Amino acid sequence: MRIFASKLHAMTNFLTDIPKDKLLHVLYASIITSILKYILPLWWLIGVVCVIFAGKEIYDKLSGKGTPEWKDLLADCVGFLIGFA
């Protein structure tokens, strides 16, 4: 039981160290992917979500309302994998 509690504590600390922005990218990417995977064939799905994810970062850069980051795209990829599973 003590080992389980230790692992759970370590996992909780790991999740609290991830910025909220990145967790939101994972969440929204997984939702978008989990919906679109029933509508689009795989290659279309990959193309569409790449455009959506990259478009969001381009929008952030051009509008000045956000900060475009490669880590956001990485979080989107994680969300894609979760949503596709």
C-alpha cells in the first residue's frame, strides 16, 4: 500500500507541474480527435487536425492574443493520441 501511495503522489506531482495551458491543449485535442475519428478516414483526420493545431498557433502569432509555442503542438499531439485510442 505504501508503494502505491508513493507512486500516486509522484504522479500527482507530475501532473501539477504541467502548465494548465498544455493540459487544455491535450484536452481539446483529444476531444476534437475523438469526434472527428468517427467522421473522417484516418489520413483525412491526420490532415485536418494538423491544420487545426497549427492554425491555432499561427492565429496566436498573428493576432498577438496568445503565445505560439512548439510545446503547444506537442501537447496537441499527445491529445491526438489519447483521442484516437
